[in-house]
Amino acid sequence: MKASIRNTFAIAAILLLIIMLTACSNSSSEPAAEAPVAAAPTQTPEPPTDTPEPPSPTPEPTDTPEPPTDTPEPTDTPEPPTDTPEPTDTPEPTDTPTPEDTPTPAPPTASPTPESSPVDEHLALGAQYYDQDEYDKAIVEFEEVVRLDPNLAVVYAYLGYSYALGPEQFDKAIEALETYVRLSPNAEDKAEVEGDIQLMREALASQQDTQFDIPAGMALFVFKNYSGEVWDVDIGPYFLQVPANPPDREYTYTTIPIEPGTYTWQAHSPGGGYYITDSNGNQGFEFTVAAGQTYGTQCCR
């Protein structure tokens, strides 16, 4: 009986299969109808529980290797060497030489400086020559001062005595000293200067009485001798011998015409064996004369 029931189920299954195949065949031959719009599912389908697991050999995130435990921590950063020079070891600025410590060469006497004017420079240089008895050089400097500042009184005093003591040009000396007195009427040495002016006037009158003859186009060199020595005088290419002054005279003099120009003269005593020198021991004296001028000097008053 069990066998017949199984056969009956088998037959029924075969028939059902034939019916289904027939229905499928009929539905494929008919045109396809529009598919109805599927309604949105009210519930989100759960993922299948039988989703295959990833292969076990794949490393899990928890298996990521940890950083080595011996990695240096920030606290292990090496400290700078303790023997590094501290800023306090740097030389202090006070050790640097200051302008006061550095020797500064003094500017030349004749060079202009920011603190002095050209007038001051020429006046100082002229006074230096005056103190060294280099009157001709002093005259050049003082004349330049007069040109730059004609109202500076003191330069006329220097200039006047330079003309008197050097070339004995008493006319120029008197003119300069009178200008000094006019520009400084309250000067303490006014009386003394006026007395010197008078003496120069007398000396100038004495010279005019001599009536030196100066050849045309020439200058004249005059040497007055107040000493008892004979002097041999060299004036550039010229030579002049001055006899000793006799006891009954104040002085003797000798002259020689020379070409206009600049010369250096020196006087030697053949008997005494010495030279005329200034206070600094200089034996040569420079001067300049123009045509018609007289240059006068003397020894040894």
C-alpha cells in the first residue's frame, strides 16, 4: 500500500510538472505586459545570515603590529652639551677699542681743520715763522690773512714787525702798524707801537738820505754790519763782501744789484768761522724782491 501511495504522488508530481512547463511556454509567446510598480518594502530586508565570512587567513585589524616598545620617547631627546659656551662668555662690548683709546694722528699745522678757518690757519703758520725769525715766509702768510680778513687788527701788528725785522722795509712796516693802531685804538701796547713807528720813520729818513741808486729793472740787496766781523754773503748766484764796522761808526753797509726774483742768502765770517743763524739754527734766509725794490738785512745788532 505504501508503494501505491508513492506511485500516486509520483504521477501527480509528473503531471504538475507538465502543466507548469506548458504554462511557461504559453506565457513566453504572449507580449509582455507593463510591470507594475513595486511598492516600497515596509521593512528593510535583513542581510542574509548565511553571508560567507571572509577567509580566515586575512589579518584582522586588531592584528596590526604595535609600534616597537623601544621607540625613543620625546623625553629621551638628547640634551644640548653642557659645555656649550654660554652667552656670558662672549667678550663684552666694553673690550672693543673706543675712539678715545685709539691714537689719532694730529692733523698737520698748515692743513685746514673743521674747527679752524683759513684765516686762523694762515695766521698760526705766520706766527710760527715769525717766532723762528723766518720773516719773509711770515710776511707771505700775514698778507694772505689781510686779503681774507682786512679788519683783523692783530695781523697788522705781526705784519709790521715782520717787515721791520726782516727786509727792513720800514715804509711797509709803518703802514701796517698804523693800521693796527687804527683798528685797535684801546690796545694795551698802543704807546709802545707808536714809539716803534717813530723810530722807523727816523730810520726810513736815514735810508732816504743815503740815496741808493737802483739800476732800471733791477732790485737792490743791502747788508748793514753792526759787528766788527767781515761777512761773506751769498745771495743765490751773487756774492757780496761786507767789511767790518769801524769803532767810530754805528754801522757800515754794502749793496749789490740783483735780478728780481726769489733768493736765499747766508752770511759767513771768514775770520770768525761761523754763520749768521736764526733762533732755530737756520743759516739760510729766503726772500723775494721785485724790480725797483730794496731788500735789507743786518748783523749783529
